[in-house]
Amino acid sequence: MVLGLVVLLVFHLNLSIDFSSGTRVEIGSKTPLTTTQLKDAFTKIGLHTDDIVISGKEKNDGVARLVGVLSRDQIANLKDKFKTEFGEEPNVSTVSPIIGKELTKNAIIAVLIASIGIIIYVTLRFEMYMALAAIIAMLHDAFFMISFFSITRLEVDLTFIAAVLTIIGYSIHDTIVTFDRMRENMHKKKRLRTFQDIADVVNVSIRQTLTRSLNTVGTVLITVLALLIFGSVSIRNFSIALLVGLLIGVYSSVFVAASLWVVMKARELKKKGVIKTEKVKKKHSDQPQV
């Protein structure tokens, strides 16, 4: 994550035209297409792109992305030439820098609204410390995916945002299941008197829910791997983001959210005088922590 932060600050993310500015051209043809054929077609009208994806059963559909927004004359010329050469008029869509900024702002707002909703729900359903731990773990997952994409220089488009929001859902789901079991075990213990009592509650709860969490994510990973291997090139980055996010989501639910709650709960009980500092130090030296 530190490496990802450095790369992010120096090189920024590799943004697609969804978040910067550019032109997307969807080409249809009555005959199979090739990448070289489409590159040559763009070169003939004075345009250049290396971002071309061929799809369709008969390989007769293509999508090309060009940097920059084409003028009306360029779009008209492109449609005319491509219709003559391939038999179908292409669909051309452009994204201006203003629209790109709007999409970025809306994506950030969506995550913030989701975070506030989760904090309110978990606080009412469980407690504030669990809500804070869940949100920190969620942000950890989102930033880990951003770091991964900044290091690998994979393109960040709208499917990446969809993947991040999906992973947030899975991660929070796993975290809430663990917290629910922790709450049940706290009621059984009746009162937390030492740091080890808190650690025992978390350790037992994680052991009780870990198999379920691994089985849930394992079944989803099978689907994601199938998408990654057999899916279209256009959703490959989406599949990679899901794969990375699912793995880091399980990690954060077990090792980040639960451990943060232990730290915050111990501090709360120390302030209330339930846990004495001397006892905490003794437990630290005699028994293993979480």
C-alpha cells in the first residue's frame, strides 16, 4: 500500500476516457474484423489508437478508444468512411473533461454516502467502535485496489468503480457476520474484565465464522476466475479488480476490522477503569494476543 501510494502520487492512475476525456467508437461489420484492419482504417482518416477490442461470435464487432474529443467534422468524416468500408455506421460517443470530473465526483460521493449509512446502521445495530473498525477496513480494501491498479498501470474505468463498490459490499458483509458472532460471545461472557477477555471473544468468533467466510468467497472466486479466463477482454480489468478485492476483503475482515475493535475496546475499558494498566501488561507478557 505504501508503494502504491508513492506510485499514485508520482504517476497518478491510468484513467480511461470515462474519467478523462476522449472518444469511444463502436464499429460493426458484416465480415470479421481484425485489430490491424481497424488501425489502418483510423490511420486513413488521420487518427491513431492502440486501444482496440474485437468482440462478437463472428469477430465482427469492435470498440476503439481515442484520446481527445473529436470535432463534429471529424465524427462526420469517420462515420462516412467507416460506413463505406464496413457496411455499417459506427456509434461514436465522446466524454469531455467536465463529464469525466463529474463521474469522479459522483463516484466519491457514492462511497461517502455508503460509508455514512454503514456507520449509522452498525452503530445502532452493534456499537460505535465496530462501526469505525468496519469503515476503516472498508477504506483499507478500496485503497488496496487503487494501489494495485496504480502499480500495475491497469486502466481505471467505470467497471473499476463497479468492482470497488461490489467488493465493499462483500467485505462489509463478512465483517458484519464476524461482529454479530462477537456480540453473541460477549453476551455469553457477560463482562469483559481483562484484555485477554476481549482477545478471547475475538479469537473464538473468528474461528467460528472463518470457514463460512472462506467458503463464501471461494465460491465467488470460482466465478471471477471463469470471467477472467473466458470473459471478454473489455471486462478483464473488472475481473482482476474483483479477484484482488475479494482476497483482500477476507483479509481485512479477519485481520484489520476485528483487531482494530480489540484496540479500541481495550482503550474504552481502560478509561472506565474496568481494565487496569498493570493487568494488561501482565497479560501481554504471559499470554498471546489476537
